[in-house]
Amino acid sequence: MIQSMTGYASSRFEAGGEAFKLELKTLNHRFLDLKVRVPRDLAPLEPALKTLVESRLKRGSVDLWMERQNASRPESAVQYNPSQARVAFEVLNRVREEFGIREEIGLRDLINFPEVLSKTSQEGRDEAALKTLWNEMEGALQAGMDSLLHMKRAEGARLADALLAIVRSLEESRERLLEQREVIRLRAKEKVRRRIEMCFEAYPTGEERLRALLETRISQEITYALEKLDIEEELTRFQGHLHAIRELLESGGAVGKRLDFLFQELNREINTLGNKSQDLEISKEVIDLKMRVEQMREQSLNLE
């Protein structure tokens, strides 16, 4: 199925008396750009997390972060060392007596000794603990990925329907241009015929053979000029690109990059139509075509 590159999902799990929340957020991006943020003590599990996500997503900016929901295992704790506090207090008292300092010893003086209060890191987990945690985490991440992909597919289906609606409108425009093409050809022929008659009226020639020769030569030039103005080939290629877009949207999968290429080809044909037609009505239609193709391109930026 076609998938959007935007989505969000979250899940929760417990392991070893700890509760965790896992969140996934995706946005559009040319390639797969994955960023993982986990508590410091779970850093050894980052490669496995990335591998799992990369196996299920092909494109987009992906943020995966996990946070601890309870305080049973803080990443760092402050430890009080009573023995070191007593040693510090005695040292400060000796200094106070030796120098005759009257000021009383306060709490601030004691905690200036780094051994009295110290931070203890709890980053480390043994291999067995990490394995147990991963078993729970993997299930939660898979559930979160399922929810995320469901949202991405629903949004992708909505975008595909919107793009197909624009394709249908472009096909209708092409039919109008085909009809207008015949009108333009007839109008151009009549315009040239009148000019030829005016030319012969202004410069009459009594010799029929010369007149026939001139008319033949002029007709050849007119035919060549009309061929240069004809837009049938561009409309045929235009229809071919629309057919390819329709097939992509109906077949599903990763279509974003291929759609972008087809939109470039559509714009190329539209520009040629505008340059060749030299007709006001077609020029108006060409502007409208450009706007709708740009609308398709903007919407397709969210597709994988």
C-alpha cells in the first residue's frame, strides 16, 4: 500500500519493575533519517532499535525516543558518605581552633568536600538484564510500528485518492485541448487562406500556371507551419505520463521519487504546449494545468 511519510504512535511497557514510554514520530524527508533517544543506561540497545525501525520504514525523518515513567531506577543518584562527613568536620574544627576562627562550621562548608556528597551513576546493566528488557521493548516497539504504519497507510490512501482525482481532471483537460486543437487548425487554415486571397488580389497575375505554382508552394509552407503549431504529440505524451501516474498510485509501494520524475515530465509537456499553441484559450488551460500539477507535486512530497 502507498504510505504517507507523516505519522505518530506511542506505546508503553514494563520490565524489571520499571515502566517505559516509547514514542515514534515521522515527517517527510528525501531519505531515511533516523534519530534515536533513550535513557543513558539503555544506550547498548540503540543498534537493535535502529535495525528494527529500518526494516519497516524506507524513507522519512524518524524520531524514536523512550523515557522512563517511574523513578525506581534514576540514571544518577546522590550518595551521602557519613564517615567522610565526620572526617571533614574534624578537619574543619582543627583549622578553626588553630587559627582562632570564631565562625561556626556550616552545611555549606561540609558539602564543599566532594567525598561527603557524591553522584553515583547507574548506567550499567548486565547482559541478562538488557536481554530481558529488550524482549519487552521489542514487543512494544513492534506494536508502536504497527500503529504508526496503520496511520501512514490511512494517510497515504487519502493522498492517493486526492492525486487520482487530480489525474482525472487533467485527463478531462486533455480532452478539451484535443477538441480545441482541431478548432485551432481550422482557424489557422482559414486565416492563411484569406491572406493568400488578399495577396493575389493585391498582386494579380493573369497566368494560371504561375498562380498554381505559387499556390502549391504556399500550401507547402502552410502545412509545415501548421505542423510546427500542432500539439497532438505533446498531448499524446501527456496522456502517457498520466497513465503512468495512475498505474503507480494503483500499484502502491514506494512511489514518491518516481512520481516526482513524472511530474517533471508533465511540466515539460505543458511548457511545450504553451509555447506551440499561440492561442489564448489554450494558454489559459496551460496555466491551469501547471497549477494542478504543482498541487500534485506538493501533496506527493508526503508519500514514501
